[in-house]
Amino acid sequence: MKNISTLHIIDSLAEITRHYDPEIIEESLLKTLNELAVGQEFHLYKVISTKPVITVGLLAFSVNGVIKTTGTHAKQHVISEHLKNGIKAAVLSGGLEQVSDPSGKVTHLIYPALDHNNGAFAILIQECRESPDFDILRTAHGLLKVYSNYLELIEHYQRDKLTQLLNRETLDKEITRLLIKNNETNCRRLLRREKDPMGFWLGVIDIDFFKTVNDRYGHLFGDEVLILVARQMEKVIRGDEDLIYRYGGEEFVILLQACGLNAAKAAFDRLRHNIEGHELPQVGHVTVSIGVVQITSQEGSDNVIGCADQALYYAKEHGRNQVCIYESLIEQGLIEKTTNGREKGGVEFF
């Protein structure tokens, strides 16, 4: 049994709570657990959905002392059959579950991470090849509670208060992460001479004639329109790696993964048609204009947003209620390449 000192636990809590990046927090959590339970394996999963069946995505894992995180986007992960019932029980009960593998040589301890509504948003699985240590078990459970509370606090400050979408402050960081990832991935592809048509696309979505809505119906109805449009976006944009942001005013930003330009345009067109076809109380129907650009090897987030904004500007000037792709507009000679930031930003269209 490993001796667990109070000072060590305090240091661990300080390490976990001194970061704001969930990925670093998860790494710190597993590092601490690794030090407490040497030689044991840990896997941390995000609960993606609970109905009709429970699905999870891998966030981070620790095997043989090596810790790996998977980043912001946790794709659905295949769980072995003997663990599924234990995970389901832990999610439903909100308590610790213990499951043995078919050979009986390995015990899995399943800890649920709960939010303020006592819903499980993550699962920690500890793999033991010997009898579980009660002190380590209790400490791991306590650390997971700290992780849950702290992550929920961060999540609260990363959300727009009106729409509950991700806020503007988190967007630059995610674009930068994707640019770095693209650079690393492109280097690997060049070495292997591989091609990958999948890519990330950024769309800036602007509600047409929103000022008219505010002037005619008042700001309360204007806020209601923003909330309802946000909910429609969440219904349509449901990919594992797709993210939706409130950028400010009547503008939203979507980061979407798609296989080529045509697929990206089709996805944003589905969103546009869905919003146009949805009837809103009092206001009736609203439309949106969308400017889209692929995230490739731009200099930074300002440049990425600036390109999408330029495409949005063109859409607004040429009839609204349409999707315009920056790359297509450049190819057709309809706009000039943007060189720095949101050159066409901040313009209101009434």
C-alpha cells in the first residue's frame, strides 16, 4: 500500500486547479493518480450520450506510466462488453462500481464524475491487477470530485450567458489548436505521401435584418430569437468534433469538420434552410447569411476569421440568406485575398 501524505494531496489539488485548459487538467489528474497507484492503468472518458444507449469518448489515458490526452474532441470509443454494464450502473447510480474481466484476473473500478445536477458527464476507469487499495480508491474518488467541480466552473465561464453556446474568448484558442494540428498532420502526410480530404471549416453566421427585429419587437424578443436560433444550430450541427460559438451581437461561429468544400457547403446550407424554415413566436421566420473558410495553414485566428468575414460581407452585399465560401469567391475573382484580420468586419446590415 502506498503511503499517501496530506501534503502530497494538497500539492496535487494545487496542480490540478492552476490550469484553465481541460486537456492539461486531465493530464494533471492522471499524473497524480499514477503517482498514487504505481503500475495501474487509468482511462478517462467523456459521457457523450445516455439515451438510447450510453456512449463515451476517450479523453485521456495512463498506461505504463505514459499519459496521453486526445484533445478537445472526444470521439465515440468502443468499450469492451464486460465494462458496458458497469459503466451504465455507475452513470445511473452516480456511485462507484466494480467489475471483473472474464478471466477474473483484472478488476476495473468505475468512478463517475458528476455535475451540479448529479448527472455523470465523465467516467474514470481504474484497472487493478491486485486487490484495490481502499486509501487509493477513496483518494481517487475525492480527486475526481475536485476535477468535476473545477471543470464545471471553467465550463460556466466559457459559455455565453444568453445562449449557453461557447463564448468568443474560447474561439481563438481552438482555431490556434487546429492550425497547429494541421501543421503537424500535413508534415506526417508529406512523409507518408498520404492524402486526407477531411478538414475543418469555419463559418461566420449572421442573422439577416436583426436590427429590424429589435426595433420592431424589442430587445426581449431579439434575445429570444438569438436563443432559438442557437437551439436550431445545436440540432443541426451534431458532429463529434463540431463546435458552435456566440461571437457577439447577432453573429455566431461554427467550427465544422467536413470532407471537402462541397460537403462543407452542404452542411452550412442545411443549417441555413433549417433556420429559415423554423417559425419563431411573434417574429415568424428569420434568415441567416454565412461566410465560410477552410482552416488550413493561415497565420493565425484573426486571419481565419477575417477570411470567413469577408465571405460573409459578400453574402450580405449580394442578397443575404446564402452561404458563400471564401475559396470559391477568390477562385471566381469576386473578392481579393484578405491579408490581416477582420478587414471587412464590424459592418451592420439593416
